[in-house]
Amino acid sequence: MLKKFALSAAVAAVLLPASAMAANVITLSPIAVSPAANGVTTLLTFDVSGIASWGTLGDASNVVALLNIGAGSTLDQVGWNVNLTATSPSWLSDIAVQFSDSVATQDTAISLAPSATNAAGTASYVSSGLVDLTAANLSFAVGSDGKLRLEFYETWDDIVGAKDGMWNSGTLTLAVTAATAVPEPGTYGLMALGMVGVLLAARRRRAA
């Protein structure tokens, strides 16, 4: 199930149409990287200035960014500070971005719409800190390729064949936690053999 969150004080989940892979792929690199207070999470800030908002999910004109956050890493929190423009008859509330793994798996994908304004125009939106996706049961891990996929889209395509809106300026900040390394079954076996070796050596020393 795809989940959409307005990300104001409340977090809501609703059904959204399935997403195909859009064709307009760009590369986004973080403009800032810093450790979070807990010491295990990394904060990544991305500049989203100048990204157009075209059609509904899967539209070939939509902009898609693939961000390398590390194999199996979890997206835990999201924050934003953006300025948006919606061209009439489109609304500011139509401008959204979907977060997912690299293949847009529906079981993990979530969508952010920074505005709740059902009108055209230009306005700025700033989150009150970072929204905790884990607390809202919306956090998810990316796959072994380490790619987090962002698709910038319209929840309703009012102007078919042309852009409906624009992310004029601003940033998205993502809190990402690296995957915890878990030994493979074979590794556990080697660890057990190592422990047996230590015990036998200790017994030999005592016997001597």
C-alpha cells in the first residue's frame, strides 16, 4: 500500500495509484551531511531548487532522483524548507514527492505533500523539525543497491502535457540509519568454532 503524509502535525495514510518508473532521472548529491544527536543516524540535506512538477505518479515527464544512502539503510525522518508555485488551475496541495526504494515498491513507498493549500499561487513551507516516520509506522529500508528513489509528481494532473507546478527553491532533509551488519549463517559457525578453540586452549593450559 502506498502511503501519503501531509506532514503537518498529523500524519495520514491514504491509497495512491501505482507508480511506474518515470523517465526523467537526475542525480542529487547532498549539500550537507551531519550526524544526528543519537550518534547512529546521519542527516542528509538535498537541494531541490528548480524541479518541475508535471503529472501523476509514473508520468514520463516526472523528475526522478536516485539517492545513494547505503545498502539496507532506513529512512527514519523527513524535514523540508521549500518554496513552491502551482499554476492555475493546479493547486499547491497537488505538488508532492514520493520516497521509495529504487523499484518503487508499493509496500514501502510514502509520499510528502508540503502544502495543504487548495489554490494556485506561490508559498513557502517549513517543517517544524524533522517528522518521525518510525513513530508513524512509515519508515522503511532501501534494498541492497542502497538507492532511495524520489519521484516529484502531481497528485492531480490539471495541465496535461505541461508542468503544473515548480519547486522553486529549498531543501529536503532526510534522517537515515545505516543497516546493522548481521553475520551470515556460515559466519556464526566460524564464530562457534573459534569459541571452541579458545576453550580447548584454556583447558590445555590448565592441564599443563
